[in-house]
Amino acid sequence: MNTSETRRPTLMVVHAHPDDEASQTGGTLARYAAAGVRTVLVTCTDGGQGDGVDGCKPGHHDHRPEEIATRRAHELAKSGAALGVSHLIRLDHPDSGLPDSPDDIDPRAFSRLDGEPIVRQLEALMHEYRPDVLVTYPPNGLSNHPDHVRTHDLTTAAFERIRTAGGFPAQVGVGTRPGRRLPKLYHIALSISRLKAVGTLAQVSLGPDAWTPPLDMGVDDDDVTTVVDISGFWDQKLRALAVHASQSDAQALLGMLRLTGRENPVEEYVRADPPWTGGERETDLFQGVVDGG
């Protein structure tokens, strides 16, 4: 992957909440930022249904979504800096919380909002930054969280509008051809074999009752199309996750990754577009991307 003199290759990652960027794509963002890629992180919600002071949950009398959102915005900024993110964009839609939580029926929540204005927001951001690679969740949101699922749906809708428009106009210059192009689209993935390996290591290190990611978050190994080596960026990923200190889930995951992650530090993806037709797995999200687009 060569950096163009006229335009830097661009990676856009669209997440639901503050801390998702570190836990799921932190190594990827750090790796490509270090390679000179322009990294654009879009976070759709304010995270206001996360943990409050002393870990209080939604529904507790001390749970104040506005204060939590402010705290998490600061944490997100620190995480982005740790990962070398070039552009951090907070859409700040209200966090939906988990299913059946007190805020889940709030019509202002991200998962309940009219999707059309948000699709237009995302489409405008794609036109502004013209990513070569676009990353978001798979259709089930990876974890079936309503905000993750909505992020997938709306990001995909915006991508399809870019496709209908014929893609982005390609930059004309020395050694480039006029035309139009679409970004490559990837879904975040966790392979079943990797989930099993992490679970075994966690239980050996932390005991049989240790929390481990459920296997239903995973995909068959054969469905993983792209494996990004983040061995040189593992510590950055952990530092970024550590700054989300207000969130117990993030800190539990951090503890597990510290024990289990160094064995084979990679982040996995499924290439959704152009569709995978088989063959050798990719090791680079930018494989086949031509500079100057």
C-alpha cells in the first residue's frame, strides 16, 4: 500500500458506542494510522446508557445519562488519540441501552429514531472523506445490541446510496485514470476458533467462572476473509481500552485481553463488498486499492 502524494488512503470505521472502537478495531486503527492512512472514526451514540458513578446502571436513581455521555466523550477522545485517529466524529444520538433497559422504549433512542436523517448524515460523511475502506458491524451487530444492529443497517444504507450514485469521483492526476470508485466494505468478525481459544485461556488464567465472549458472537472460520496482524499495535489497543475507565464491561474485557491476547494478536473481518469469491485470505484491508481515487 503506497501513500499517494495527492491523497492519503482513507479508512472509515463506523461504531455504535464509545469504547467499541478500542475493543473491536483498536489494533486496526492504530496499524493503519501508523502506516500513514487517514483514519476516520464515526461513533453514532453518546454512550449515555453506560455505567454511571460507582457503576450504577440505567434505572438507578443516581444514573444521569447526560453526565455519563460527557464523561464518555472525554474517554473517546483519549482513546482516539491513543490509536492515532485522524478524524473523530461523534454523532451523539441518544444511546438505546440494552434490550429491556429503562431507555429501550424511549423514542429518542438511536435504535428508535427515524433512520433517514442518519443515513443522510453518514452518506454526507462518506462523500466528505471518500473512504477507500469502510468498516462496520455485521447484520447481527456482532452482539445483537440494538444500537450495533442499527449502526450496521444505516451504514449499509448509506453505502448503497453511494453505490447507486456510481461511487466517488476518482481524482485525475499523473498516473491515474478518471472514473468513479466504491469503497471496500468490511464487517467486524470473530472466528469461532479464536473465541474458543480465548475462552480456554481466560478460564485457565482466571478460573472456570471467568466471563468470556459467547460463541454465538462468532462466525465460522471459513467465513473470515481478512485477518489483520496487530502484533505491533497490541499495546496501543490496550491503552485505548484502558482509558474507558468508567465502563465495567470495557475494564473486564481489558483484563481478559491482557491475559489472552498476546498469543496471536489479530483482528478479523468479513469482506462484504466486493463479495468474497474464495481464495487466499487477505491480510490487508487495502489489498487491491489503487491510490489516487
